[in-house]
Amino acid sequence: MPSHPIAETVASLMPRAKQELSELVAFQSVADWAHFPQSESQAAANWVADALRTEGFQDVALLDTPDGTQSVYGFLPGPADAPTVLLYAHYDVQPPLDDAAWISPAFELTERNGRWYGRGTADCKGGFILHLLALRALKANGGVPVNVKVIVEGSEEQGTGGLQQYATAHPELLAADAVVIGDAGNFRTGLPTVTATLRGMCLLKVKIDTLGGNLHSGMFGGAAPDAMAALIQLLASLRAPDGSTTVDGLASDGVWEGLQYPESDYRSDAKVLDGVELIGEGTIADRLWARPAVTVLAIDSPPLASATPSVHASAGALVSLRVPPGVDTAEAIKLLEAHLVAHTPWKARLELEVVGQGQPFQADTTSPAYASMAQAMKVAYPGQEMQISGMGGSIPLCNTLTELYPDAEMLLIGLSEPEAQIHAVNESVSPEELERLSVTEALFLLNYAESKRA
């Protein structure tokens, strides 16, 4: 794509970017100390901190956040009276899930069919590399025109809120005129997109107890209350026959007015098997960006290989509820808990524990920074105009920053387009998207600095 000096510089830096992303992906930085070494996350944090120091950042620090993880901070001073822009990414990643299902090792960057595969390539270690590329390109073409703060979170995927709590306790640290969250993605590869809305999220542990211990299913089955069956019945109450989410009292009729998502594209992106129906009703955009969605993330049950003919005394699950802008997550949690209490069968004992939550987010797309971003995207993606979409995922920090800095302009871009398969096996990133978005960010910073001088 080179034709602009910034684009030419970014293109020349791509081999270095691949090497750096390979090094960063190699860290198994899953913020789950029960299953992954904490030392891996600490090593990834140190790698990020060293990269910032190499780029001339000042005040580089590993912030010990209240959830026991570390976020990395750095400040790069710009010209006098220049605006300040905060750049965000996170170095923690989702677990690899099924190692055997990965075509190449999850923590080894592997190039295949023009894409770079590995856990975190798109979500969101690649987002940090994107920031580095943009800043390096600016340095090579006259200098960085703004003050830059970088914050790289260490527990975004766990939803434990450590960075949000730290930022609230240190409100001056992340103060900025504009914030670029590098953890979203284009609606489709090659289509420049900013994300305007995020669904909020809650994670709820559900536990059902019915017996003092497991029982022989032949001797007691038929009258003994089976905790596993009770759990299945309870979880089924969270969906209507068409698959729509049904939490008592929680509205599920929102309508998305912006960019639409053709069903054929969605079926392809989601890899829906031939003949299998989609769930819910309304447009795909309605279902993804304007309505709540419940997902059962895990169930505590014996695997087939070790199953015995038993009536289960206890059973548990982890349930996720996504809620759209306009819905308060705390209120949604109350409704979800009340629903589960009301629908628990056979007067079984029910325990509920909220283990993560975040509010939905809606950006002001009329703010001046969006004009700067639109101009940048038009250059980085010739022949394309900036699109505005929603995203079904959650980035709780967005709401914290909005509350702390209500005048800051918030923009969400990133590498998580549909082909990236984030949170799934065989996650990957398009190097072309990394290149174009790095150009976009660099040009945005130039445009934004100029707009503030005008």
C-alpha cells in the first residue's frame, strides 16, 4: 500500500513487527494462575515495559493492580502545548482451549496462507505492536506530534477489573484528550471501522446441591433429585425455543440502526454448519449489538471417560450475560440472579457468585476526533470510507475512562476482524490489517494534533 511516507515507513518496519509479535506471543500470559504460570505474565509485562523504554518512553512502570496482575504504563512527551493521547492494549490472552485443535502451536507465531497464527496475535498483543509501529513511523517522519500515554493491561480477558480499580484510585495517571483503544476490529478485512458500542458483561458462577453425596442411579434414580438434571433445566430456562435470551424482566427487543451484518456473511464468519439454524430473532446486528445474550461457558461434570452410573449430588456452571448500551449491568445481574432463583427446580439449593462484570459502552461519534480518524482511514484504505459498527464484546475500561475523563474523546479500532477468530482455536491476524491500521493510527495522531492547533 505504500504511497504516503508514513505508509512506506510502516511497510519497511513489518519484518521487525513480525519478530516482535512472535516474541510476545510466545509468553503464555493467561491471567489464570491456577492453570498457567504467573511468571509467564510477568515476563510478558517486562517485555512490554522494555519495548516502551527502547522507544524513549518515560516513567515506565509495572503497575500492581488490585486483582494481583500488572499493567504496564509509559509516557512519551510531545511538543509543548500538544494534546495528550492515551493508547491502550492488553498483553493477557485467552487460554488456548484445545491444544490439539490448533493447526500450529498456540504460543508460537506461525505464518500460513498470508496470516500470522498464534494466541494473542489479534487480541491483543498485536494491538500493542500496532501502537509501536505507528509511533516509530511518526518518529521517522518528523516526530510524534502529541504527548502519548500507553497503558497495556494484564487482566482484560479475566474481567477482574484490576486496571479499572487502579485508574480510579490514581485518576491523574491516564488523563488524556483522546483515547485510542486498540482492542476492537474492522467489520471485515479491508473495511476500516471504528466501534461505537460495546455490550456490558457479567460472569456468574452457578452451583446446585441436592444430595449429601452421589447415589447409585439404579438404586436411587427416579426419585432422587439429580443436581445435573436440575442444572440443565435451570440453564434451559435462559432461552426461548428460538434461542433468544430470556431473563425475566430484561428487555430483549433492541434495534440497531447503523451498519448491518448480512446473514450470509455472519454464517460464514461464525462457521455455522450447513442446515443449522441461527438463534434469536431480528437482524443479525440487532442480536449482536443491541440485545442481551446469555452463554453457558462451562459446566462442572465428569468427562465421559470417567463417568459412573450415578445420580449427581452437585453440579455447577459458569454463565456469561452480555447486555447492550442502555442497560445497567448491575441491574441486569439482579434480574439474572432473580431469574435463576425463580426457575431452580425441585427446591434445590442454589448458590450464585458474581466473578466478573463490566458496563456497556457507547461512544460519541460526533466528537472531532472521529473526523481525524475518518481522514486517516481514507488514506490508509484507499477507496474506502470509515464505517461505524457495534461490537458484542466488552471492554470494561472504556466506561471507567469515560467516567474519569468525561471530556476525553474515545475511539475503538483494532485487529479483531472476523477471520481472526479471537477467543477460539487458531486465532490469527492479517499482517495487511496490522500494516494499514498502524498507518491509520499514525495519520490519526497527525490529524488530531493539527485539529487542536486550528
